[in-house]
Amino acid sequence: MMHVSPRGRALIKQFEGFRSAAYQDVAGVWTIGYGFTHGVQAGDVQTDRAIIWARCDEAARLVVEWSMVESFGNARRVTGPIVGPDTDHTGTATLTYPAGTLAGHMAIVEASHSNSPSPLPSGWTPAGGSIHWRMLTAADIAAGSVTVKASLTSLTVLSGAAGIGRTGDDDDVKVRSATGGLFVRGWTSRWRSSLAPADYRIGAETTSAEDNHKHAVFFRAVTAAGYYDIPGTSDDAEFRAFEILGPTPPTAPTLTGPATGANVDRELPVLLSFAHQSAAGLPMQRCRVLVRPLGGTWVALKSDGTLDTVATTERVQSVGEAAIAAGVLTPSTVYEWQVYTMDAGGWSPASAVRTIVARSKPAATAAFATAHGDRSPTVTVTITPGTGTPRAIELRACLAADATPANPLWESGYIATTSTTVTLELPASIDWINGASYRVWLLPTDSALAGVWAASNAGTVSWTPPAAPSSLVVADGAPPTATIAGIPAPTVWLDVWSVEDDTTRITIASPGASVVVGLPLAPYGVARTYQTRAWASVDGVLVSSAWVTSDALTSADMNAYIVAEDQAAWVQLTVLEASAPAPIQAYATSQGLGALEPSVDRTPVGGWRGTWSALTGTAGEESTLLGWLTDPDRPRLRHKPTPERPLGNEPPVAVPAFLATVEEAPDPARLANTNTAGRRIAWTWVTSAEEDD
């Protein structure tokens, strides 16, 4: 390595002068600073970027200052990597795809003087020498650049190319297609002023600081198959030629929708869909969508959705969709359509031809008629078909305030009809709200299309509800009773319910003017109120009256009852023996080391269980009781008050009557083996904590 003394450097500075920007001296050598020529390199300058490459003879960091003006005002500094022996005094370069690069273009990268076996990331195809190529994808374009590990790099993007074919070790190669081209990489010694005429050169020549050779790349388009070269090159220059394969035109596009013969709504945009077909994966750049009445003259569909007067109008687009604007097509007319597409390889042949039939939607109106006392209002529908005759209607009854028919009280489903006027009576069973306002929505369908939902006028559905009973009086007894008077005629049935809970739910059919109802499930010692209402038929539908409520009743009845599931019947029991109710709960005991007593952990009480036994005097009494106990609907039990209820080790407490369900009934077959007339019948009962009063 040569060293220059400080005195020598001062002398050089005096004669050379200082230039902060790289320049070519009178001999064409790139120079910077005080006459430094080693490690200065200008790369391929494009409209949107420039590549600066540098090499040094010792470890150093690459720093580039650049400016947009010759005076070097507003200079900017870019700090690059540190290079040294471990990098062969070279670094990596990031090559940015030029503006306008698209997916389907072919990128060619020169990665020269690289000691790395993989100067480019995966996916690049070596083409011989230092040349690699790749068909760019949308992901490549999104990335925007490629990183190359080499001392000398260049990037060329060719639009419409399909790949690299034959190669040669000179400046010529045979090109097999009129759509192809010739790509040449050339280099020579520094003393030559030029590699070739600049007509075919891409960008500027570059001089390698590593070997002082000039480098350039060339491209020549062709018009026919044959041998091509770069004219004007000298014999002492070295070249490597590459055949650029031209793309083939796309095949006929595939039509994807609508299906041929489909009815389309001319009052809406009609979307035509198709798929571009390129064997090279090139994107569609243009298309021609042609439309005509069946057997007529083809015209082009313009970008605004209207039809042109000629068939040559092209659409610049990459998406396989085109829409005919609303109202352009003539009603009840059959149209044909086909598509041509174009990419970098040229125009495709015509697609297959499909047909569509332009239709107008059917329309309909509805008149909604209501009257007081009529739960079956009528709706009269008038249909105006767009094509042919009506096919069907659908109705939905909704509240008048609803803006759409999305939440109907009732819907008719598909009603087939070929008439233009239809009158229908709505079911009285619809869950109308007395005095509320409603509309009927309708959807017509004709021979070709379905219409849109339309709403009728608003109408009020109302009726006079049945009169309520005049009074409800409850009284204590064995069991307590409820007396309902002033029941209007004709009452179909009567409800008697407890207000505070759902313990009592009694329904009485055809009760007459008054009725007395037993309340065997009335709880012992707990205040309860009861209510009743009458049901009568209005327009064939049962409608209830208002509720009538009783005064509160606190029963002191000490008896036990077994009550049918519907509570319409019960039997008072003479209980011979009743076990103390036991809590249903889990518990665990544990005793720690040194503890005097075990600890007991209990879960919350989940219910109660006990045993009753009753003595029957005759076979008939036995049969009746067994019938109740073995009823699959599981009758309810009103437990009589018990003197105490033990809760583990806790003190006894007084227990009032509570409700229970039969858990396990006696076996009738086993009882049949006993010949005595009077038998003792025992069974177990169970109740949940919620039922416990």
C-alpha cells in the first residue's frame, strides 16, 4: 500500500483543488475531493434514483454526499455500511424497482464480482455469468426493492418479456420470436472511450473501481426471428448475449357471469364478469367488452356503462368486470356479449358468446282494510308484471312504524298466483295488539324476476275484549278456596293464578256464572294474593279479559294434600307417619394434626327429602292413592307443618308446611302380595330450596 506524507498531500491539494462531488476529469476518470480516483464509481442514473458503488483498499465506512444542483447546495449525506476484508471490500446494494414497474414485468439483475454463491435472495433464476432474472409479482412490487450482495450491480426491468432463452459468449444470439429481444452485458478495459454506440445502451456506462473495466448493458428489440447483435462494438470488448423471450398473446378470456340466458334487471347495473387467461401470468392491461341485441351489430361497452356506436373502444383496466349502466338495455330484449383482453403479449381471441335477457322488475300495490272487532283484516294486492304474468307474492304483517319488513308478526310464505289482483284475509290468530296500527308488506314475482318489498297503507286492528269477572274472594279452609262471581257468558275458560309465585296455576273450562275453586297448594302461614281472568272467543280466537285480584290470604290449614299436575283435582291425606325432613347437601369432614375436633364443610342446602306413610282402609282407597303416587306427571305434595327440622348439629327449628314432589312411589306389585284389607303405603318426597317456603 502506498503512503503519502503530509507534505506530499498538501502539494496534491495545491495542484488539484477540492471538489466535494464526483466528476470525470479530462481523461474521463471519476475523481472526487483533492484528486482521489480510487473507489469512486457512478452508477446507473434513472429518473427516480441513482446507484453509487464504492470500493476501498482498507476497512472503511461508505459515506455519500449528494445534491440536486451543480453548486452542491443543500447537500445531503447518506451513511452506508462498513466494508473490509471480510466483505471482499464490498457491501450490499439495494436496487429499487423503477417507477411504473408492474407485476408481470421481467427484472434482470447483474451481480458482478461477488464471492457469495447466492448474491440474490431465492426466487431468482441464474442465466449465465453474473445475470439473474425473475418475473415480478405483486409482492415484489409491494416490497419495492431487492438487495444484492455484490461489488458491481445493475437492474433492468423489461415490460412484456417472458423470460431468458438462449445465451451466447459474444454480442449476438439467435432470437426465435418476433416479439422477443436481445439483451447484452458488455465490459472492456478503462482506456476505451465506449463499448458501443449508445443507441441500444440502457443507462450510462460504469467503471469498476475493482478492475478499472467499463461495464454496460444493452437491449435491442426485434421485429422478426433471426440472429441479432449490438453493432459498433470493438473486437477487444467482451460480451455475453441473452435471448429475451417475447410473451405469447393471452388465450380467449373465460366468461364467469351471468350464466348464459340469465334474466337481468335492466333497472339496476348489470355486472358482466370474465377472467383474463395468460400462460405467462401477465396481468390484463386492456379489454374490449362487446354487446349487441341478438343477431345485431356488435358495439363496445364504454367505461361509463353506456354502449358506444363502434366495436373498437377499449377499456384500460386490470380487473375482469364491466357493468352496463341501469336503464341502458331495452326491456324484454335478448342481448349477446363477448370479451377480448390484452396484456404485454398482445390481444386475445374473442371469448365465447353468452346471452342475457333484459327484464323489468314487477311492481305491486296493496290496500289494507280493517274494521273494529275484526281480527281477520283483508289486503288486496294489485300486481304489474315486468315480464309475462305474475308468478307469486309474499306478504308480511308488521307494525306500521317499521321501516322494513325485517321483523314481521306474521308472514305468508310463497303464495303462487297468476292473477294480477289478489284479495287475501289475514289469519285472526296473528298476535295482534289491540288498538295498534299495522301495514302489510308485499313482494311480487313474475315470470322472470322478483320485485322489491312495498308497503300498504296503515290500518288499526282492534276489538272489544271480554268482560272480566265481577269479584274474586279467597277464604281459608281445608283447603282454602277462591270464589269467582259475575263470570261473563260465554266464558270458554277461567284462569286462577297466585300473584307472588307460580305455585297455583288453575284453569277451569266452561265455569258458568260463578265457581268455587280449591287452593290446596296455598302455603301455610304465608300471605298470598290471587288473580283471575276470563277467556272468550273474538272472531274465532280466544282473547282474555283484564285481571281481577283478590285480597291477601294467610292460610292456617294444617292438612297435607296430594295434588294433580293441572291442579284441577286433589286428595287430602291422612298421614300416618312423616319423617323429619333432611337437607340435601354434600359435606366433608377433616381433622388437622393436633386438632381436638374435626371440622365439617357443607355445601349450601339444595333441597329437602323425607318419607310419608299413609294407612288405607280399603282396596279402593289403596288403588286411588297408588294411582296418584305413580302418575308419570309427578303430582305435587303439600307438606303439613312439622315440629322440627334438624340441620346437622344446629338446634331444631320450627318448620311450616311446604311443597314437594313425589320422588319414589311404592311398588304396586309388591303391595299386591299383602292380603290385608288395610295397608300402609309409604313413599319418599323431595323438594328444592326454591320450593321451600
